[in-house]
Amino acid sequence: MSGPDFCSSPRSVRRGAALTLVFVSVLATAAATNSWPQNGERTPVPARTRNASSTVDRAELAKAASEAEADGKSGTKAAEDVVSRSGDRWGAVYDRSEYKEFEDSLDGEYTGVGLWARRGRDGRIEVARVQPGGPAAVAGLRRGDLLRTIDGRQVATSPVTSVVARLRGGEGSSVPGTTVAVGVQRGRHTWTRTLRRARLTTEAVTVRRLSGKATVIKVTAFSKGSGERVESAVRAAPAGGGILLDLRGNSGGLVSEATSAASALLDGGLVATYDVHGTQRALYARTGGDTDRPLVVLIDGGTMSAAELLTGALQDRGRAVTVGSRTFGKGSVQMPSPLPGGSVAELTVGHYCTPAGRSVDGRGITPDVTAGDRAEPRAETVLSGLGGGA
């Protein structure tokens, strides 16, 4: 059965192109890292796996950009207008410098203000996470704060991609030292802070030990090299100790890195299926992963896209117990399309499904064990009960 709740059977899927896809969860982190594309808005459209092509006519998009360039106008702006009319909620257009920032961010470096934004379930744009020591943190911004304005312009009805672009700055503004005025609301209190953009770095994977033999592996984003670092952390964990994989607030990144992380904890097999313009393909874990250690995965409403892909694989295949709250529900696939003038459009081309054929888009993943503010202690208890030595 295919449709909103189920994907078509994963039989006869093709390998290929999978490892270069970006599931634009990165739009959610982008606002903070300006790390394209990482701060996303929820997609209310039912997921589907057949004929899930982009709602944007790519020929029309290229024509609009080309004609604008020929008239001495901005091809990027013309393409943005086409995408905004298309209904592609995750579609976005970036100029040359913005896309360069995106590529840099995948290496763990970016110019920005150090906050991650997303569209909350009530439709308002909120701060999902703040980077310690970054400009936003120094200014006192916190997770859960609402973003009201950027440089005096309202953002309530703006696509998250547009909010990200404003935080980052236009051509020539996306450099350290430039400023952006951010209007914030916390409860009934509103204020504006002027933030100075800085060159920031992120450590996508951090490791710490719990008392006993358990190891906590925190993954904040699937940037380049993060999958290998997860694999190294699993190999280095004490013998007989369990793993607590913390994916809370992880808004995604590169699918290849999430698949690499899956390979650390699965002995081959299916990680996810996805479609590109209706053609079904698949992602597989490498053989040789650790399948013996007790494993608990921590998730929350900030767990998105590639992080949901990994969670779904570990849950469906019975490899992990998931603890926390329902994930965001970002299951659509975006791929880049170069445009005249050097800009790049990220357009929705399909959706992905878990190994059991579950659609994630608009639904998220429900944890095996629901836990609120004390999710981590609850996860440690579950891990200990599994014999993980927490």
C-alpha cells in the first residue's frame, strides 16, 4: 500500500545517488549556522512515495532566472518568486555566496549568529537551539524564544528559508563583523538585540562516559565526517558497555553521514527507501557494525530529517529502544538544481520511508518510551535495564 501512511514495498529498489543527497533538515540549523539548509518548517502535505516530483517546474525556474539575468535583474530573486508560488514548502533558492556558506557548513564551519531556528507546531518561528559562546548566546537568546523580526521585517509568515537568508545577510553581508537586528519574544516580553555575525565552528559529535561502562554519543548534525566519528566512538566504547545515542535537537544534514552512523550499529541491511521523481531507491548499511551492545536512542521534537531516518532504521530493525518525545516529521527529499547566474535551487523531489515502510513526513516517529523533561535519566534507566551498564 502506498499513500499517506505507508510506502510502497522496498523490493526492487536501486542503489545510487543516495550518498550525495541532502535531506534539507539542514535548513533548520541554517538559521543558526546559516548552514544551509537547516531550519525547517513542518510540511503539512501528506507524504507519498510514487510520483513525488517537485512541485516546481524546473524549466520554468531556469527560464525565469535566465530572462531576469538578460534584463540585468537578479536571477536569484526571479527564481525565488517562482518557488514561492509553487507550493514547495521546502524549496529554496540561494545565490552563489549563500550556497558556498552551505557547503562550508557541512565541514563544520559557518558565518552566522549561532542559533538554530525552526517553525514550531503552532506555526510560529522559534529558536530550536543556541550554540554556546556564539553571538546569540552572548545576547541571552534561549531555546524556545520566538523570532518576530529580522532587521525590522516581520517573519511570522515568511518561509524558514527566507528567515535563514535574512539572518545570514545578503551578498557581501555574510561576513564576520556584520550585524543583524533580531526581534525576540519570550512569554509576554519582547525586545530586539543586534547580533554581530562571527565565524563559528561546531563539533557535531561529542562523547562522554556515564558512571559504569555506558557511553553517551551526542550528534547535533550530520555534517561531513560525523558518521565516521560515530563509528569511532562505538568502537572505542568499553567492552560490555551500552550506548546512549542522543539525537535530540539534531535537525539533520547529509544522508550519507546518517547512513554511515547506521553502519556502526547495524550489520548491513536496509536503512531507508526514498524516491526521486517517482523512481524508488534505497540506502543500505555496511556490514560489520556492532549489533551486540545495548542501544538507546534519545529523540525529541527537534530530531529531524536525516536524524529521523537513522532513528527509524534503528527502531524498525529492533536494534534500539527509543526514548523521548515524537520527532519533527521531516521526511521529504531535496536535491540541488544549478540556475543561470550561479544561484542554486533546492527542490523537493520525493520522500523517504523507514525499513518497515513507514512514512515520516508530517508524522514523525513516536518513541518506544515517552519521556518529557527528564528524558535522559529515563533513557539511562532503560539502558541499565537492557544490561548496558549505565
